[in-house]
Amino acid sequence: MPKLRALVIGCGRIGSEFSRLAKLPGIHSHAEAYAKHPRTELVAVVDADARKARAAGRLWQVSSATDPLRAAREFQPDLVSLCTPDETHFPLACDLVKRGGLRALLVEKPLALKASEAADLANLCRRHKVALGVNYLRRFSPAFQQIRDELRDGKHGKLVLARFTYGKGLVHNGSHALDLLRFWFGEPASLRVTSATREPDGQCAFDAELRYAWGGRAVLTCFPESVATVFEGDFLCEKSRWQFALGGAQWRFFEKQSAMFKGYTNYVETPRRTRAKHFAAPLKDCLFNAVDNLVRHVDRAEQLLCSGADGVAVLRQTEKLLA
């Protein structure tokens, strides 16, 4: 069976550069994922900055280009990863799909600048029979998937309180928090912004609260990126508690016990007993797994772990919060 031909458009950090900048083990860029997957062949990389494109081409030993549509015509890819600036996602994705010949498209978040555009793109892909995936990368981690499965099985009970601290704005890292909450707990019954502050770069930072039908809630707190890069969560459920830090690279687990006074119940830190290996290096190969999921969808119709519909849903939540 011939390999699926892959094209990466956008040779910045997530497109290519994180592979040489990462201090964590594993595969951390789209280009590296395609280069190392046994079922795909990275045929070219594209960036509007010719120097950046050439550098990525040398790194992955493939052709480089500056015009994405011309590159798509020349290299005839089956799979395309779109890692360009946010405002280009929707128009460029539409042009690529309309060109024809594409089997799957993996887009960095956000899928578009507006939920209506994202929905239009999803519909366009459906009409052209192009699989549309979005890289909310934690969905592709076995650790985060394990928590999802345990929640479905009732191991942790219902969520009581989730606390997220995030940076880089609501549309960027904040949207990762919104997507992860959907992945684990489903759609909230209501959501609202609780406060807004002006960052040094002039952008607004938002704190928010989500409430669920059973009474649980999630609180999102924005942290200034100028101080440090922060993305961490603390999840208190009826039966247990877990926390992650460093974007999900470090985890702690707690069980309910009486640890201080008789008759009082506490969350007590406890070693992970099952599937512990998933949490040793949970972010190791998320992008490889994303490409693998895309390949399996093309080859075997396996369900996409993060579809265009998921990207649309997060944008709708974001717009409700910012309305």
C-alpha cells in the first residue's frame, strides 16, 4: 500500500520548530510526526517566510515552498496540517479543500476566527469528503483518554469543582481548557465571564465560570504569560481528585480518606495504581498520535478523536463567553 503523502503548511513552533526546542521526550511537531509515522511520507513543508521554509526543509530533508496552494498542486498531498496564523485558517483551509484531491486536513486551533466560519468549513469538508481534525493535543494523550474512560465508568463520581489556570488568552490556551472540560465532562449548562483585566500588551485576560446540570462547576483563571507559561488544572470529584501541571506533563492523584480527624473526609495524595505508565510521560507523542488517528480514520474509518465539530463547539463556547 503506498504511503499517504503529507504536507505541513506553517513551519513555526508547532509545525516544525518544537522538535528541536523540546526538553521533553517524544514527538512535538506536525512535520516530525509525519516524518516518523510508518504510514505517511512528509513530501514538503511550506511557510510564507522563505528562510523558515528552507530551514524546515533542511531539518526534515524534504522540499520547501512559500505558496501553499502551488505546493498542494505540485506535491498532491493526501494529508495536510495547517499550522499558520489564526486568521489564515479558514480561508486557506477552504481553498485547499476546494482544490480537490485532499483526504484529510488537520488544523491547529482555533479552527477559524468565528464559529460560523468553522461550521462552514466543517460543512465544506463533509461535502468534499475530506476528514477535518483539530489539534487540541491533549485528546491524543493516553493519560487524558484514561481519565475520560474512568469518568465514563463512574470511578471518580461527578465533578464538584475544576480549577484551571491558563495563559495566552481565552482563544488560545483558554480554548484548550474549554475543550478538555468538554472531553471529560461534556457540555456545560451555563458559562460566564467573571472578570476581565488588561494585560501589558493591551489584550484582555478573562476569568470564567462554567456550571453543569448536576451542580458541578469549573473556574478558569487567566495568568499573565509575561510572568510564566502556565496551564494547569485541579479536579475535585465526588470520589477522588487529580491535578496536572506543566501543561499536563506532571500529575498528582488523591483518594478520599479520613486523615486528620475522625469523622472528617479528606483528599489524600495516593500513588497511581492502575495505568500508571500513561502518566509517566503523558505529552510524549500527542502529535504522533494525532497523525495516527488521522491515518486510521482515512484507512479504516476510525472515529476522529478531535473533529471539526469539536472545534466548532469550542468556538461557540468562546463566543458566548465574550459576547
